[in-house]
Amino acid sequence: MTKLLAESPEPMLHTALLQFIFPFSIQNGEDDKLIRQLKQDGFTRFFLDNKELEDAYYGEGYCVSHEKMERSYLPFAAHVLFPQEKDKDSFRRFSKVNGLAGTLNMPGRSIPFQVLSTDIFLCPFQVGFLTIRAQLVDAPLPFSVALEFADRFRTLEDATLEDKGTIIQCGDKSFDLVEDFVFENLAPSLRPFLDQSELDGAYFETLPFFVDERMMVQAFYGFVPDDDEDELDIGLRFRASQLDGLDGDGSPYMSASDPDYIRDYCQEHSYNRWGPDTYYMTNEQTFCCLSRAKPEIAAKLANQMYGEYYYGLLLSIFHKIVLLKLSNLHSRLRINRDYDEIENLIFLINKFSAKFYFMELISQSQGREIFFQLRKVYGNDALFDEVKMTLDDLFQYQDKFQAKRRDTLLMILTVFTVVSGIYGMNQVIEDLKAPIDWSKMTEYSPFEYLALFLTFTGIAVSILLTLKELWNGIRSRRRKRYYSRE
């Protein structure tokens, strides 16, 4: 940790808008019940054709054009992100206006904020997102204070000593943990629907990048213009990406000191198309826009962060979660025993690649470039290549296994048919013609009893194999219908 020297005054913000995104896993088969509960809690289903919602959730002075947001995505992506019907293979969004005023208290400082609204997304593959939309109300506001608030608020559970000293005050209620504030005040009915079947205390079993129970942060920082600065300093961009706010003494700090490292990092993780006044920073924890543009332009940039870029971020996170989930399912397969699970995994991989993962999703060049930047940061392309290799391996194994099983079954049936048909039926076929004289069987020789046994066994095996194939076909169709609804 490097404490910043006070050689220049602290940059001030006229706007600090933040969205905290918490990915979670929904319990299997509980979607409809959760939807009913959300509606009882005051959440409204979000549809693009309801233009009354364009300025409902984002605070005073901000508006997201539904028409522009739909045009930003290609039709097959818009169908998933903005469904017209209640399609389970889509991003079903439920939103609620909160308008809650609160204060984040930490040693030596209090930061007032307002929770504007809350989103809950129910997505395919049992994935969900909870988004908390907040605004810092004090303006002008020191940049370091905004970063410190973002870093503290995104921590659901206390991970450091600094976190333990943080308290959220909302009305007459006080919360020692952000988790309690979120699940008691903002989404009180969500916790019972979270899937914790695999790991006790973990909300999503396949999120190795979801570290220390921290939420993702999407932010817009509007800087007060400074005539003495030609551009937004590279150190500000690095700190925004890393959420380097205040140290234990209340002084601004940076979590790196080597200038070459900071320069290389910003070069890799920033989108500079509108520099030197506006930059976008991306990493696995944050996606933020820093701008010293005039207020009217800053409002348009903030609207984009609330609109098309917000959905682009959610889609990138969704891709990574599902790819990790598919890889996790593959790692748990007992390849010589879990034949049904292999078939299910093949179906899920094909479903994901066909319906949700496309190289081209966004129609506008700037949005497309930012989306590619996010996908690169999350490593989704590499994960997708790995999953496709898994699919090829599973196909090869399944083909070899099925061919071996068919050969073995064919050999058994051939031998059984020859023995029971030629030997068995020739020995006792005359006695089995109607009406059957059962008394003749008491006079059979041992070979005739063997022939009779082989005859009835052949008939029984044929019936059992036919019933088994019918049952396997029914199970297969049921599984496909079940997974297609996920």
C-alpha cells in the first residue's frame, strides 16, 4: 500500500453513481415461487414496452431510453436480454424503487448515500443477479471517499479489520454487516431461495472469482473539471479500477507503486476511445467510467452505464458463471458411471453455445468494443474453448461407450436368439401349441427342461429389453424438457 503525497489537491466529484451486483444461484425449481414472492414485496416486472419505467429507477435527472437500449443489441441478444414474453430462457428482470437514505459510518468518517432502486434478475441455468443502485448525495465529494464507500459497501461479510468497524445506519436501524442490510432491508425474501446445497455459507458454488463475499461494482464518477490538468491522471484510473480509497489514517492511497506496472495495467484494462476526458476501466471486480465532461454530457454517459453497458456487464458475468458451472459439472462426473449426467452435460453445453454465447452481440461499435474488453478481462473466450473441448471429449466417449454397449448387447442377443430359438423352440415348440397340455412337461428329459427354460427366458428378456428402452426414451425426453426450462 502506497500513501499518496499531498502534492496536488484531492480530485472532486460532482456525481458518484454506483451499482453493486451480487450473483447467486437459485434453488432448483423455485423460480415461480420466487417470482410470486417478489411481486408481493413490491417488485415490478421490467418490460421494454413499458416506457413509464425509463426514468423510474435511476434517480432524478437520469433516464434510460428503452428504444435505444434495444437497438444497441442484435436481435438474438435482445430476445434474451429483453424478452417480450415470460420466457424462462431469458433475463427476467424485477425492479423496485427504494429511495432509502442511509449513512455508512466508519472510524473517522461518515458517508451519506441513497439507495435508488433494486433489481433482481432470474436467468437460465439457475443463475440470478441482485443489483443495488446507489448514489452518494454529498457534492462535491472527494474521489477517495467515493472509492472507499464502494469498497466498503461491496463487502457483504467482514473480511478485514476495517470492515468490522463499518456500520450502515438507515432510519432507526443499524446494520453491522452489509449482508444484513441487503437481505433484511432491500431483498428480505430472497435469502430462502438461494442455493447453498454444495458449500455451507457460500451463495454460489462455482464462483472462484467471487472472492470474500464481495459484490461486483459498476460505477460512474463525474469529476469537477480542473483547468490545470490536461487529462485524468493515470493514477486515478488505476485507483478507480482497484477501489483504492482511504487507508487506516484516512489518507488517499494506491495499492501499487511501480509506474511501469501502473502504466501497463491501465493500458490493458482501460478503454480510451474518448480520452483524455473520459475513460472506462474494467477488471473482474469493477467496471467504471471516469469523466470530466460537462454535466449534460456526463448525464448521457451515466444513462449508458445504467442502460446498455449495464446489460453488457451482466451478460459477461452470466457467461463466466455458466462456463464455470459447466466446467465444474464436468469435473464431478464419474466418467464410467454417470451416463445420464454425461448426456445432460452435453445437452447443457449445446444449449448454452447455441442460445446464449455469440461472438457478435452489440450493434454499435463503441458498445461492441467495451463488451469485448469485458469478455477479455473475464477470460470468457478461453473458458468457452475449454468447454467446447470438453464437449468434444464427451461426444467421443459417448460414441465409444454406446458402440461398445451396442456390440455387447448385439452379441448377447445373437447368441441367446440362436440358442433359445433353434435349440429351445425346436425341442418344445409342439407342446406349446394351444391348447397346452401341461402334463407332458412332467415327462420331459433334462435337455427338454433346459429348452423350455431357454424359450421362456428368451421371451422374458425380449420384453424386458423393450420396456427398458421405452423407459430410457421417456426419461431422456423428460430430462431434456427439464433442462430446457432451466
